[in-house]
Amino acid sequence: MSTQAFNGAYLLPLFQEIEQLRDEGAYRQLPKPAPSSSLAADDAPLGAYATAHLIRAAYTAGLAHADALRRLTLAGEVDPTSPWTLLRGSLENLATGLWLLSGPDRAERRRRALSLWDEDMRNRHQHEQDTGHTPAPGGMTGAQRRAEIRALADQLGLAPLTAPKAHQIILAAAPAAGLTAVRSRRRAVAESGRSRHS
């Protein structure tokens, strides 16, 4: 399929931004939080479950999805499904970073981070069960890490951890990006539907 079949002109500013964020063979990473920053204070008691790690991973994944679309477009290999799948992956990851940063107070930001880690370790535990995988000696299982995360949340006196849902993250992150929640949800639903039904 030629690029003429994909009217992605509205994405050119995004593609230009991505090109500026590329170094030789990699994306420029977000810096580690400054020791005196609010994010560093958020992360101080979280140890291995730091918010900054999640934010940096979400940022890189969001860029990678958008850059994949940029490269497909330049190569003239855009099919009817890929744009929506890749844009959804980019939107969900970048929204996750904003959602983690935009909690109204420190306790909520920590709760969001630990909720995301908890869900990640739930998925890891499911994978271990499905595949029979066991961690290397000295390693922890997903279930053990979930218990550790939940104990930390209790120790910090946080509200109960809840599994984050992508559409809720997008709605909550929209104002931090200067967008209306309804418009962002509409875009996410459109991309989701197109990726499944194109």
C-alpha cells in the first residue's frame, strides 16, 4: 500500500518531534529525577518500584510506537490497520506517564505507581503459571513481588491498589496534556475500533 492511501498529514508535526528525539540508533531517554524534585520525593520510599522507572518506560514505548508509524509511512508500507494500532499504543503509553505524574497529591501518585506495578506483577504471575517458568535462584515470583508491593502500600497508608484501565488513564491524563477528556476518549475508542475492524 502506498502512503497516498494513508492521509496522515496531520501527524507530520509529531513525526518531526520524534526525529528530534532520536540519537544514533536510539531515543534520547528522559533524565533521572533530580534529587530535590517532587518526583524523587514521591519515589523515596518506593525502592525498586519507583514511579520514575515506569514513566521512563512509558515514554520510550510511546515514542517507539509513533516512530514505527513514521518509518512505515516513509517507506510507503502503511496498511489499513497499523496506523490505529500504533497510535493507540503511543497514546496509552504517553498517557500513562502523564497519569503517573498528575496525581493530585503524593499519596495518590504513589498509589498509582504501586497499582501499575501490582498489575504488572499480576501479569507476570499469570505468565509464570501458564509457562511453568520459575525465577532464577534468589529471584522472586510475580506473586511474591505482588505481596511485597501490597505490603509497601499498606506500610505507606495508601488507599487500596486497583488495576489501572487504559481508558481511565487516558481520561485522567487528558487535562494534564491540555486536552478534554471526552475528546481523548473518543480518539482512543476510534483507534481501538479501527485496529480491530479495519
